[in-house]
Amino acid sequence: MRIDFKQLKQLSVETLSGEKLGHVNDIILDIDGQLVAQYHVKSSILSTKEYLVSRDQVVRFEEKRMIVDDTVTPVKAVKDEKKTIPRGAEPVSMRSVGKF
């Protein structure tokens, strides 16, 4: 069976136990082997839940959905995350001490 990316993006992604994860948003390719390495799954446009599904976790493809293993876990989105300096002691500047 062959499927193009436009059709793949329309597939619903569900686990074996029936939990709906969302739809395929993107794919990650292994260019050395010319294979799909992972599927990037997002639950909706406004949601922050994202999943990276390894090709080994894909159980089967059906006409309108992709069934994946129950071991798929959400990925924390780190996009737009700002790095902050932890609160606590202020940094101390170093200075040379001369003789009195």
C-alpha cells in the first residue's frame, strides 16, 4: 500500500486501546535508509499535546486511521520556551585585593 503525505495527514492516529492521539502533522525521515523514522502527531491546531511515534510503534494502517502501540508518550513542546535565570543568590563579581 502506498500513501502520499496529503493523505497521511488526514489519518486519525489512535492507540491499540482506542485512545485518540490526533493526526499526523509531519514526518521525520532517515535519509540514509530513505525511510520514515518517526511521525509527528499533534492532537489539534490549538492543543499543545504532541507525540513522536517511532515507525516501530506503528501497528497497522487502516483506511482512515493509523493504529499505534500503547507505549506512545507525549513530547513536551519546547518551542518558544524562554530561558530564565534562576532566582536566588546574586552573582558576585571578582576583584583583586591589594595590600593595605
